[in-house]
Amino acid sequence: MTQTRIVRTRLAWVLLVTLLVLLVAAWSGPKAEISTGQPIAFSHRIHATDYKIPCQYCHIYAERSPVAGVPSVKTCMGCHELIATDQPEIENLTRFWNEEQPIEWLKVYDLPDFVRFTHKRHVGAGVECQECHGPVETMERVVRVSDLTMGWCLDCHQQRNAEIDCLICHY
């Protein structure tokens, strides 16, 4: 085989593998504008805007772990054992509490398994929740407002002069 032919064959393989990786990433990546039917119709607007409860009161792991976490039923019942107990959604919450069952929230944002994202780094760098999740504090029901694709994340990192080394997110 000639040197030129070897180079062309290798180039063809590299292009094929690259195309396959991009197709898998596009197929398995997050989809924009998703709203889910949650087990409890929770209003971020009431809790975060009306009552000014900070994001990290409920999402307690955001500043120290990869995931932000969702509140336990115990956290919710800390207030709702006494507040708005006659409301249908609070009655629903109380059923979870009485049955000692966790609330199985449906993810609105979910990154592919090959992406290693950490809330801790972003919270520590002063990135506000709204920069990625939109104005959640005004939402009755959370909807996805950012697609969180690699290009979207890279744009943000470049605007902030943050690291863009592949191994930061893909390891």
C-alpha cells in the first residue's frame, strides 16, 4: 500500500468514527423545552419569589457535589406540617410523608452519561442558577430553557474565560 493510500484510509476511519460519535451524542443528548408532569405540582414561583426561599435551601448539595439534589419529603414537611395543609398538593405531599415514600421527581435537566458536570464548581465560581436554568423563581412548573449542549457550555466558558479542556467534562 502506498503512503498516500494509508493516509487516506486513516483519514476515512477518523472521519467515520467522529461522525459516529457526533450522531450518538446528538441522539442521546438533552432535548430542549421539556416540561414534565411531576408527582406534585410544585410552584417555584410561590416558594422562591413569594416566600424568597433560596435555591440552596431545597437543593442542598449544589455547593458541595456534582448534583444539586432535590429536597426530601422531610424538608418539605418542615413547613407543610403546618402551612397550607388543606391544599390538594400539600395533601398529596402529606401522603408521601405518611407512607414514608420519597417523591420520585422527574428530571427536567439530564446530561448524557459521558458528560461529567458538577454543580459545586459552578456555584463556587459564582454562576447563578438562572444562568443555566432560566428564571426558575418565576416558573409555576419548571421547563428546560437551555439545551445544555457542548456548544452551549463552550460558549459560556469562552465568555467567562473558563477552562475549555475536553478532560474537564469528559473523563
